[in-house]
Amino acid sequence: MTVGREAVLDVIAQSDEHLSAEDIYMKIHPFYPAVGLTSIYRTLDILVSIGLVRKLDFGHGRAKYELAEDSNGKGHHHHLVCRGCGRIIDYNDFIDEELALLKKTEESLSRKYNFRIDNHLIQFYGFCDTCKKPER
């Protein structure tokens, strides 16, 4: 693990936001000016390929990154994405009915397609309180 890779991982781990490669570069550059944007992209590709970081596409034109959850599923969450302002809300306060429905869906899909599911990513799109239009 190089210093640059550790720095990228640290920036992602310490952030409360989903960061783009450019965001990560801007946070690292003052401390490690020798680490260029190309190195950031290469590092992110490596971290994604080994499962430490997850690459996300929210439809904003650039990939965002977050830490992957651990092997016990800790940190697993879904996303609420506002089509108005682009706000992304991490959603992890699942209720029992949601967990049961997800488990049932995964089991059904596994049987139907003879496919072993080991993870999933769910993103809900809509409008946040600030952006939603009044209903008529």
C-alpha cells in the first residue's frame, strides 16, 4: 500500500459525502502535491477492484466513491438521490419488513436464475423536501 493509496483511502473513509476523483484530488493535493489526478484515478480503480471502495453512478456525469461495507455487511446502505439538486442521502435505518422483502427477493431471484447473490446496490430517485413540487 503506497502513501498515495493510503491517502486516497483515508480521504474516502473520513468523508461524509460521496466523492469524485477530482474531489479526492483536491483534498490530497495540498498534502501530497506529487500525487496527480491520473494517480488518483489509477488508485481508485485498484481499490475498487480489490473491494475496498465502491464506485457509484448517480447520473450526475461523474463517478462517486465510497468505502465498501465490511464482510459482515456493516455499513451496507441504499441511496436516495434527488433529481433536483443532486443531493444523495445514505439510507440504512431499515425496518424488519424491508429486510424480509429484500431477503425474499434475493432468494427468489437466486432460484429463478440459478444465481448466487452476494451483494446488491439499490438507489431510489426522486425529489428531496427542498426540491419537490407541491402536489395538486
